[in-house]
Amino acid sequence: MMQERLIGGGAVAFGALLLLVVIPAQVTSLPGIPTDPSLFPKLAAWIFIALGLAQIALARETSDAGIGVVELGRLLMILGILTAAGYAMERFGHIPAMTGLMIASVLLMFETRWYWISVTVLLLPIGCWSLFEIVLERPLP
């Protein structure tokens, strides 16, 4: 139970860090217009805070012994994949980089249903790009 509460506290702290430090320093805000560039990052930060608070409030008693070598290895692999995706996005653009990230996600989840794989790998990156580039007229790298 303590580990779940610590994870929830970390999510709350990360959301607060995003709201108070990272977003104001890195995102130009244009209040009053519907497509304010800081809207989605702020929404993501509030989601971190809300889910972290839910994690704290709904923590259950577990017999989990803690993090093992396998879990730590997977965490490091995910961090490496996210770093590579960030680099690839700047170098090759959003759709190729995010398609690669979605392929890695599908492989890490051991997904076997072809329709979920196709939605995740093809439609999610294109849908995200379309939302920002076409609907909101906000460029993605």
C-alpha cells in the first residue's frame, strides 16, 4: 500500500512541477483563444495530479515485495525508447517517430489482436497529428 501511495505522490508532484515550472518556462501561453498552446500540456498536468490523487486515495494492501531486476530493466528500456522517440521526432517528424513509439508500445504490451495493433500503430499517430496540425492549426515538430 505504501508503494502505491508513493507512486501517486510522485504523479502529483510531477503534475505540479509541470504546471508551476516546466509549462510556464517552455510553452508560450495565449490566454483567451480556443487553441491556446498551453492548453494540452496543462490538461496533461492536471490529469497527472488527478490520477495521482486517485492512486493515493484508492491504494490497496498488496503482498508485492517491491521492484525487481526485470521491472527495473523494463523501466530503463521504456525511458530509452521515449528518449529515442523524442530525438526521432525532431529529426524525422511526428508521424514516423510516433509510429515507431506505438510499435514499441504494442510489443511491450504483448498485444496480439490485429485491430488494436492497427489502431495503435496507424491511426493514433495520424489522428494526433491531424488534431494538432489540421483542426487546431498548431505545428508539431
